[in-house]
Amino acid sequence: MDATINPISEKILVQARKSIAGGANSSMRVLKYHLPTVIQKAEGVYIWDADGHKLIDMNMGYGPLIFGHRSPIIINAIENELKLRGTTLGFPHELSHQAAELIKKSFPSINKLRFSSTGTESVQTAIRLARQFTGRKHIVLFEGHYHGSSDSVFHAYHAPVDEIERRNYIPLPGTKGMGGAPYNAYVLPWNDAELLQSFLYNHSEEIAAVIMEPVMGNAGTIPPVPGFLEAARKLTTEIGALLVFDEIITGFRVARGGAQERYGVQSDITLLSKAMNGGVPTAAIGAREEVADLIAHREVFHGGVYSGNPMCIAATLAAQQEYEKNHTEIYTGLENASTNLALGIRKIFYDLEIPVSVQHVGAMLNFWFLTDYDEDGGFKNYREVYRGTNHDTFVKFQHILQQNGVYVHPNHYEPWFISTAHNEAVIGDVLDRIQVSAKTLKKKIQVPAQP
Ligand SMILES: Cc1ncc(COP(=O)(O)O)c(C=O)c1O
């Protein structure tokens, strides 16, 4: 962390490290290459740091804040609920099924769902459901895909590619302390239907589930190649395994009905959070009836003190009502903002002769600095991004951009998240600041030679 740029933030973090391990409650907020950034205030697209800088936020809480910071849609719903039932109850209430009915309307593959508090616990429950439903143990994961930090799925999704290749599809643990987990799991390169087919045919008796982000969002934004989701659907059905779509990023973001609506392929189990709730700690496990009924019949346990608490579900319901009422306007606006941002970024770097690749799907976008001019971008999986891009250059650029008033996560695998508050004027402002930053960057880096 460069303490000279934000000295007040750094001072607060030094203090915080005395009582909070590492100074923040997620390691992703204090990576060693982060500029020290402590936030004091937030509104719409803006955040204000402790050093007095006003920043346009392109991270939006890692995705949930689809209506912007402190959106009245969410805040009013929470305020009203606090006056009625409070923060948490420990009893059923009627908001859950009202929210669930609207979610089902967007995701026809879901017959029943359960709310929980985090994506991690929802994924954990999904894997249990799949194992119990099929009577099998093994799951298929994909390189670069993240499904939370539970022992059942947390693999080193950003591991060096040479190391991944040596493992021959056996996952590397995502952190120390996992005692050898994830057990009974394989990790394949994504977007390769032929490989998936031969792998599933060779392991057809043992696979309970194939789980993926149907638009990859944890190695940067990577869309499915045509036919891949369809192949995954067909192959899992053929071998009697369940297809699990982790739409925690993509649900209500790449379309109201997520990747399932955008690409017309339905899963057996769907995980939702983030844009589903507009910024409160709530996630959902949705499934077709006979799978979800394993929970209803208490074969598979699902609980949680805060699961479906009225405060968070009131906010989730309000977000769902907003989608119901204004979905055409919301998704047209998000799509336009994303396209304009992508076109603008491409032009800025093209004019400066700095090779980059920009990929975007709906309201998520990434760009990477290419290692070579003849890298054509158009990345289809984690290995290609890992090999074809320069992370150090992105970090340099992020530091310059932040000092020019735009915050994006410094890890180039994290998507840029667009909200309904990112209107045309804001996107124009972001592009102006990217242009100024790109010119500064050019003076500081060795640009790859043109062919
Ligand atoms: C695709 C995906 N799945 C699961 C998770 C885990 O969610 P949580 O952090 O709420 O446990 C995340 C978090 O970023 C995610 O992006």
C-alpha cells in the first residue's frame, strides 16, 4: 500500500490493524497493491474517502449496488421495516414468499427457494442438495470461477496456470487450513464443450453436479462461447447430474432473468445474491421442486439465524418490485451504459496505441492490458487471460485512475459494475478520467511493440 497518497486512510488502517485482522473485514479490500482507501460517505455513484477525495465508484460493493449507493428504493424499504418488525425475528413472515414469487417470475427454472445470508452458504447447500439428489459425490468446477469460500468448492481459482496444468484437474485448495479440501471435486478449463463431454462421459457414474458462473465474472467478464451452456445442459441431463448456475453476479445484472434469460439455458439449481437484493446480505438457493423438496422434507439441512431476516428481505422485495415495475428501462439503460463505456475505453487505448482487450456482458465489464500486440483478446477462459494480460500494468493504471477520481478494483479479474445511477453524464465523466489516466500511464510503461 502506498501510504503517501492517502495518508489519513493509512493512519486509520494502522489503527484498525490493532483490533481487526489485516485492518478490514475482507482480504479483498486490503490487498498489498491497494491504495489505502477508507470510505466516509457514499451516495449514488459517488464515494468520499477519508482524505477528502470524491470518487466515482465502478466497483459498487462488488456488484450488489445496482441502484447505486444509498438508493431510496432500498433505504426506504429498510426504514419502513425497522418500524414494523425490526432487524431480525426468528419467525416466518410474509415478505419472504412475496419476494420469492417475483424472483421465480424472473427465473422460470426455480420452483422453490430458500433465502440465506451469503453466497458461500447458499453454494454449500446447493452442493449438498446435488449430492443427496443424485446419490453421487463428485462435483465439476471450472478454472477462474469462484463460488465462495466453503470447503466444498473453494479452490485456488487464480492459481498460476503451470501449476494448474500439473494438477491434472484436481483442485488446489483456495487457502491454507482446508485440510486437503475441496474433496471429491475436479476443476476443468471453462468454455470447452468437447473436453466437458469427454470428461463427463469418463466419469458419468460419479458426478453429482457441474457448477459454473454462466457468464464468468471472477476472471474478468467472459461470456459463454455459443453452444457451451447448451452442451453443459445436455451432458449433465444425459449422465444424470445436476447443472448448477451460480448467478450470484449475473442474476438481475446481465438480464432480469440472469444468464438463463440472456442465453436461453436453464439450470437445475440457481444461486442468487448481489443484484437480487440491491445491497443487503441476502442470497438464495433456488431449484426445481423435487430438488428443493429435499430441504422441505428435512433430508438436507438448511438454517441460519439471520436467514431471511425481515430487514434484508424487505430490501430484497423492494428491489424485486423495482425490477417488476421498470425492467425495460433498467436493462436498456444498463446495456447502453455498458456499451458506451466499452466503446469509449477501446477508442482511448487504440488512439494511444496501448493494446487492451475490453469484454462486457450487460452491466459487467472488464478490460485487460495485453502482453502482446498480436494477442487478440477475445478471451474464452482463465488460462487465456492469465497468459495474455499484464496485471502489473493494470495496477499501475488503477492507481493513476483512482488519483483522477474513479475507483475500480485494482485486481484486473474483478468486473467493473455499472448501476442505474451511472447515467450518460457519469459514463462520459468516467471516460474523460480514463483518457487523462491513460495518457499518464503511457509515459510510465513500456508499450508492447507493434507487429
Ligand atoms: C459468483 C460468486 N459466487 C459466490 C460468491 C460468494 O458470495 P459471498 O461472498 O456472499 O459468500 C461470490 C462473491 O463474490 C461470487 O462472485
